[in-house]
Amino acid sequence: MKTRYVLASLIVGSTLGLGCEQKPEASPRKTTPSETTGTVDHASASTRAQTLIDQFNQHVRNKEFDAAESNLRELEGMKNDLPQTMQTQIAQLRTRLDAAKSANMSPTGTRSPSTTNPPDTTPPSNPPSSPSNPPTNEPPGA
């Protein structure tokens, strides 16, 4: 009798063990290399890169340079998986970000005087009227 319970337990246990097989999960991002082929989905990588470029442009317009830098680092990391035209564009984005940062900040971290409006130092075009020569409303030569 004991043998029957042991055999029944083994059969039920092995059946449950076979049903719990793990399935590989699908990757949410297709920009990573495939485990089976070692290739990258270039269309998906290009789409992701274009999204990052658009976000980068928005961040630079809003002078959010840290966020733009983060986007650019991600773009530079995936640069080898992109077409040559996008690789060139990424290099131009780096130049643009560096120029925007230097234009916005001086080496000490304060605003550069060239980016502020200087006070108006031009003299007025009409000299003020003096008490000895009051303005008149009569036409000249009258």
C-alpha cells in the first residue's frame, strides 16, 4: 500500500514539474541584438533614434541641457546600428549641444555678457528744449 502512494506521488509530481516549463519572454525593445542571429532590427533602431533626436531638439530649445545630454549619450551608444546619415546627424548634434552650452554659460557658470542686453548709452536724437527757447506750435517762417 505504501508503494502505491509513493508511485502516485511521483507520477503527480513529475506531471506538475513538466507543466511548469518557463517560456522566454519577448524583448520590449528590438534595438538589442537578437540572441539567435546576433543582428539588430535596423528599422526599429532608426525609429528609436529619430524619437531621441526629436526629444533632443526639444530639450535644447528649452535649454534643458542635461536631458539633451542624456538623449545624445543614448544616441551615441546606438550609433553603430544606424545608417550613415543618422551617424553624421548625431555628430552634428554633439557639436550643436556643445555650442549651445557654451553660448548659454561662461566658464564661471554665469551668463555671458554677450547674451544679455547692454544698457542703452546712445544720446537722444532731439536735444531737450531750454527755458529760454520754449517750443512753439507755429509753423516756421510765420
